[in-house]
Amino acid sequence: MARTRANDFEEKQHGLLLTAANVFATQGMEKASMAQIAQEAGVSKSLLYHYYPSKDALIFKIIHSHLTILDKALEEADDPTLAPEDRLQTLVMTVLEAYRGADDQHKVQLNAGPALSDEQKSEIVAIERRIVRHFSNALKGIHPHLDTPDRPLLMPVTMSLFGMMNWVYMWFKEGGPISREDYAKVATTLILEGVKAVR
């Protein structure tokens, strides 16, 4: 007979993901063990394996959950009726807000490639492409010349913006001299002003 899920299954599952992400982020993918994660989470190894049958499955779930939350937030925030510059800044701010408190998950995402199967990578890439598309569409609306066949610069410019956002966790401090909202404006301005000189 199949084991039924407890009422707090999703809450426990989310807590395990947060703990596991912290262990992976601090110890590294190879060094971190399921036993260590179970100990840090205050659960038995058997319970951890009940939720996640392998370390690779756990790593995949951390990344998939992190990106799904970001994808949903962008889908809700993306408003094509806004002025193009405001639309882009809103998207940047949405990403920075989604990254709040998610440094560990973000580190796992950036470093876990070798731990994923080809099928898992395909699922992750599909979500990442949806996320990127919000930004490329917004940038194309502002500067259509970025998407010309003779000089296709839309994707390089889009990914340059992601480069600024994705490494925020390396230097940003909550309560520091610049807020997330301030940096959203800075990053947006750097792209919008800089792209004017890109031909």
C-alpha cells in the first residue's frame, strides 16, 4: 500500500530544500552528503530519501523550484503596456526581489550542471529560456536594431544584463549603501544607456 503524504508535506519539503541548498552552497556538491543534509535538517536519512531518492534528485529539485518561483514572478510582473524602460526595470527588480534570501539556491543553480542528467538539464533550460525571453522581448521593444540578422546583438545584450543580476549575491548587502531598488535602476540604466552606443 502506498504511503500517504502528511498534511505538512509541502512545508517539510520546502524546509529540506532550503537546508540542502545551504549545505550544498557551503560544502560543495561533491563533498555534501545526504547524511549531512539530513542531520542539518533534523530528520532521518530515511525521511530525506522518502522525499528525494538521490542527491542528484535533490539538487535538481532545488534548482527547479528556485527557477519556477522566479518564472512565475516574472510572468505576473511582465506588463507589455508599461513604457518599455519601466517594463525592463520592473523585470530587473522582480529578479532582484526573487533573489532576496535565495543566495544558496542561486549558488546551487550556478554550480550544479555536472550533477544533472540530460533530461533534467533540458527541463531547467526550458524554464531559463522562458525567463530570458521576458527580458529579450522588453529590450527588443526598446531597441529593435538589436535583433537584426546582420548583427544579432539581442541575446548578448540580454545575457549581459543577466550577468549583472546573477552575481549580485557576491557583493550586495542588505541594509547597505544601495538598496535592491536602487540597483535595479542602476542595472537598467547601464544597459539602456550603454546599448545606445552598440551598433
